[in-house]
Amino acid sequence: MKFNHTYLLVQLTIGLVIFNGTISGQTNFVKEFDLIPKTPEASAIIAYQDQPVNMYTGRAMINLPIGEISTGNLSDNISISYQTGGNKVNQIAEFVGLGWSLNAGSTITRKINGLPDEYKYDDLDVKGFLFLKDEYTYEDLVSPSFNYNWPSDPSNEFYDKLAYGCYDAEPDEFYFKIGEFSGKFLFDWDGQIVVISESDVKVELSGLLLGEEGYSFQNWILTDPFGNKYIFNTGDTELTENMSSNISIGCGLATSRLSFTSSWKVSEINSYNNIDLFYYNYEDYFYQQSWNGFETRTFRLSTGSNCSGSYSGDANFSQNSSKIYGKRLSRIQSNDGEYIDFNYLVDRTDISGLLEFNNFKRLESIDFGRGNYPYKSVEFQYLENSSRLMLESYYEVGNDGVSTPPYSFSYHSTFFPSINSQSVDWWGFHNGSTGVSLVPEGYYLSAAGNYVRVYGRDRSPVYQKTLSGMLQSYTIPTGGRIEYEYEQNEFSHINGDNSNLEEFILIDAGTQVNGVGDPDEPNVMQERSVDFEITESQQVSLR
């Protein structure tokens, strides 16, 4: 099958802020959430080939089956999924390979807005959202009684603290995926949990434990529309510690090192009738990563009325670093003896650029069994001599030792620079550029009206470099092959207040193919277009 994968084509504004002769360049570190897998079990060939395209992002949603554990009214499907949005230079491959995600169990992942909701620091009067709401109301925020004798008037302290980031008035967002249901939740100004989901999912928090630096969340309990309960215990959490000495959130916290819970792993699933149970066990791993976050270069552009020429500028770099205390799934077990073991046995070699690491291994196999007797295993193979962990194939082995035909994968060039490399385009993808700066090269208008050339790095996207490590094709056990073609996002500068994005077209491929890969049957491609209209002027960002 030849899949003509086409990125969304859209215009967006790329701007550089120039203020008092200072030009800044920044890499993009937006974390994108994994695609939610569909049911992986499928025997018909159409299930392997009907890979849908997201009509908003233009990305293919690839989910491949591994196995299943079930008992009574509960089941958990195990699969791997691949994201076709590209691989950024600073991206750490997951334990099953770059671009791939292992879908097993359930997770709550937090997006922190400002400070962690539960954080406080009394010595500097710093308050996360859950503490701020106890002293102020939403009306204080949207209908201020502001005194314009600022900042001398004490009544303006609230707004001053908000401006400096000492008070956090925006709640964090908690994203969840339980079984086939997903969504997010957050706290409102009354301290109640608000659930945003297409499904009727109930979220409960068993309690808040108050400590010196704020609350700690006790167990989360999520109930799906069928009445099954997903319990997330405090012990099965992942922590992120910010080690950046130059991070500033105001109020004198310029050298603080914040540590916060970034995700919660499901510990137990209890069926609606309290008969069937799944238990989830995890093992710890750790790594510390640093990256180039922000760079500022200052240029002397006003030494005279005829200022012109070329400048390299004085650089100021921001070095960011985080410690990740993670949990990876090691076993799922049912109360009737079914189990799945996840085996991480081999140390990873794609760790160039990590400051520290411990128990950082790749997934070698997944064993399925009942009682003390395994009945099958899924084995994973990886490419050798690759700068990132790359999944080469996986296949099933029965208890008789007989292997099934594999899923096998091929990629575009697997070369990547170090995760700290500045050889990146506007979005953080590899572009092969050289130099020692993140600030883009260009000509800028000085205060004297002359154009000044600023030396820097070429941040333009390079198609072949952007493809680094991207899935090119894969072969399914029946012998058919699925291929992918990619196009880069297109962008241009939009000048003038009246310029706006009015329409874009997404083209994707159909799925009418020969399922068994018969070379005598030609591929049949379909072209489909969808028109979108944006009626008001706005800036559009691509991620």
C-alpha cells in the first residue's frame, strides 16, 4: 500500500522581536500527547490498512496490535502507536523506539499552567491555584477594584503578584486516558473538579495532604461510563525536577528548583460489580537531560546616525535541565491468574547528551501467561548503530518456540545530532545547519534607517533532514507493505494588519489497496479535499 501522507498546508507568521537592538531565537519544546489507540485485536487485513488521517493535523494515526489481557468484565488491549509529526532533535526515544509509544494501562498526565496547583512557598508569599482560590475569588480577577496610584497603593498587591507570577490564577490541566475513554479535568474557583470529556467519566480525589510546600494529592479515582473504577495511587507517580538555575518565576525564586508530579499511573482497575480486578506494577528509571532553551544576542545599532554594516553580537545563553523520575510498566495481573510481563533487559546506547541516567533500558519482550505458565511472547528487535533507539521489527513466539512472521519497519535516515545540538529549524527539527547560535541570520532596520546584517544560524527547514528517523514503510505479517510519503508544512510571512488566513486544503489518501500485497494488483489512490474558512483575522501556529 502506498500511503500518500500530506501535511496540513497552512500559512503562519514567523516573527522576531527586536527591542533596543536585542534579537532572540528559541527552540520549540512543546510536548505532544500520544495518540489514543483503538482496539488492537484484528484478524482481517482491512484492520491493518485502514489507518485514518486526522483531518485537523494531516497526520496518520498508526496503531498496531500486541495482545490482550482479559477477565470477566475487564480487558486491557496492548498495542504500539506511531506519531507521524516528525522527530525533534532534543526528543528522547521511548523504550520501544523513536516515534513509537507503548499503549498499556492508563495514565493521568498534567499540563502545568504557571505554578503547580498544589504549590506554595510562605516565605516569599507564593501561591499555586489551590491556595490562591482560598483567599481570592474569580470576581477579584475579572472585576478588579484597581487603584491607579500603582505601585504605591497596597490594594494593588494582588495584581502585582499576578504580574510577577507569584500568584497563579490559572488551574493546571489533567489529561487522562482510561480504557477507550479520554478527556481532561481541572479545578474550578470553588475547588470542585470539572471534567471535560465526550464520555461520562467521573473523577474523584480521595484527599489533599498539607505539607511545608503545599498539598500533595492522594489517590485519584476515575469511574468510566460502565462503572469500572480506575485507581491511581500516590506511589505510582512520575516526578519532574527543574534543575535550571536561571529559571525565574518572580518573587525572588530566580534560583528555585521546583519538583512536581507530572503523571500518575493506574495501580488498580476494579470492575463495576467488584468481582474482576487488574493490578499494575512498575519499576523505576531516572535520567537528567539538558538542552539549549533560549538565546539572546545584543547588537550595537545606534552608535551613530549612519549605523550600518555587519554584526555578530554578544550572546547570552539559557541552559535548561530537568531530572525525570519515571515509572515504566513491568506487570499486569488479573485476580484469576492472567498476567503480562514487560521485560527491559538491555541498556540503551542512544544516551549521548544525557547528564545522568539509571536503569535506562529498552523493551526486549512481553510475556503472556496464566498462573505460572507462559503461553506466548512478543519479541522486539532494534536497529544497530543508530544514534536513536529505532524499532526494527517485532514478532510473536508461541510456547512451542515457533515464531510468526514479523511486523518489520524501515525509516528514512536514522542519523541525528546530539540532543543538545543547535542544528535545528524554527520548530526544533534537524536541518543540518552549522554555527554556534540559535538566532537566525538576517537583515534588520536600525534606528538610523539603515539595514544591518546580523550573523546567525540558518533556521530554515530542510526537507531531507526533517525526515530523519521518520517511518518510511512497514511490512505486516501477511506480506503486505504500507508506505508513507510526507510533505513539509509550508509557511510565509504575513505582512499588514488586514492579512489573515482564509482557507486551506487538506489532501489525504484513500485506503483502497490490495490487502495481501499482490504485485499484480495496482494500488488505488483517492484524493479528498476539505475546505476550512476562518472568518476573522488571527495568528495561526503549527505544532
